[in-house]
Amino acid sequence: MTKKDLVAAIAKDSTLTVKDAGKALNSFVTSVGKAMKKGQRLQLPGLGTFKVVKRSARVVRNPRTGAKLNVPAKKVVKFKAAPALDKGL
């Protein structure tokens, strides 16, 4: 599903126009991005939970050359599906 498909589905399921549904989706994405940058957790019942976790530094190997590379620690976003969504797949 593309963003355009999602906007059309939101407009169809609600009383919003396609333009307003697009604005609402953009606002949602912006709000989620801001929350993730602050390290906050976002829980959407029926869908799942987004949370920021710290990935520790590690050494990896380039499979082509065999050279070892150091990957620095960083924060990443993890998603865990809600049980209701997980069962439906």
C-alpha cells in the first residue's frame, strides 16, 4: 500500500476529503517522528507499539572482503505488533 492508497482509504472510511485526509496523515507522521526523536513510546491499540531502543556498538564483517568494521552505537525504532494484529496475519 502506498501513501496515496492510504490517504484514499482514510478519505473513503471517514467524512474527510482526500486533501484533508492527506493533511491528517502528514500531521500523524510528523507527530510520530517528533515523539520518536524525543525517545517516547507510541502505543496504538489494535496495531502495535513503536519504541526507541539503543543498539549497542558492534563489530561486523564485510562478507565480500572479509574486512572487519566497527559499527557505532545508535538509537533505532522498533515495532511490536499488537496481539490482535499478529493473530490476523
